[in-house]
Amino acid sequence: GDDPEVVDELVTTFQKRGLELQFPLFDLEDSSKVEISDILRLDRFSIARGSMRYDSSTILAGRLSQLSSGNWVSDSLYILNGHSYPVPASDGELAALADSLVDFAAVKMSTEYALEISEKSDEGLRLYLEGINSFKDYSSALDYLESIQAVEHANIEYVSAGRAVFRIYFQG
């Protein structure tokens, strides 16, 4: 976190894939919950405990080091919804290393969150949304859903007590 070029490269690479990258604050609270040695050992329990304050279901932790040759190497752990995965180590230029980290995270997230459209996709997909407390919330949600390129249209099925149910129909 103390090299702005590295931080900028990582943040930019993750943003290109639509993923937000947040670095720890490295303050007293962080250091009291997880030590650098825990990260270097890729101790998933310590890393998860230290990351709780950031309220994220995904964690990428590890070390990036630059060798005397100028190449970068990484040793990282990816945690998604309580499951941990060692990130394959890579060696090369910083941009290539950042690409491999974001690719690993994106693939793992897609296996967890991606939708698979089946033969019955003409029935649409039922989507439950929480936090719909006003007409403005409903309108914003509908506008967003219909702005997604793959969505042909979205119909509201019902709204009640801060929750809305939409039926999403996909193109193709």
C-alpha cells in the first residue's frame, strides 16, 4: 500500500473489470486484528477476521514483490463467501500480474454469482430486491434493470414492505 504506482495499477485494472478494490487502512484497529506475518503465511482465518470491518464478501490478500530483475511476483489468497482459494503465483510485469489477479477474482465471482439462462428463459427470471421503500426507489431499480444490455424488459410483480419482485425477460 505504500507504492502509489502499484496501487494505481491494481485499482485501474480491477475497475476495468467492474470490480472495486479497497485497500485496508493499516491503522491500529487493522494491526490489532491481523499481523503482517499472518498475511505472509496466508492465514485465512486471521485475514478474514482482520477484514470483517470492511464488510465485504470477497477478500484478496497477499504479497506483491518486485525482484531485482524488475519482474513482479505474487503470493495471494482469495476468500469468497467463507471459502478460500490460493491464487496461482505469477511472475512478470506489474500490468500482467494485475490482470492475472483480477481474472482469478472475476472467474471465481462468476461461478458464484453468474446467471445461467436455460431453455425455459422465456419464462423470465424472478428477481427479489430489498430496500424498495418509495416510488423513486422502484423507478430507479426499473430504469437500472432495463438499462442492462441483455435485459429485454422488466415487469414488476409486486411491492410490499420495502421489497419488490421483478420478472426479468432477457433478449435472445
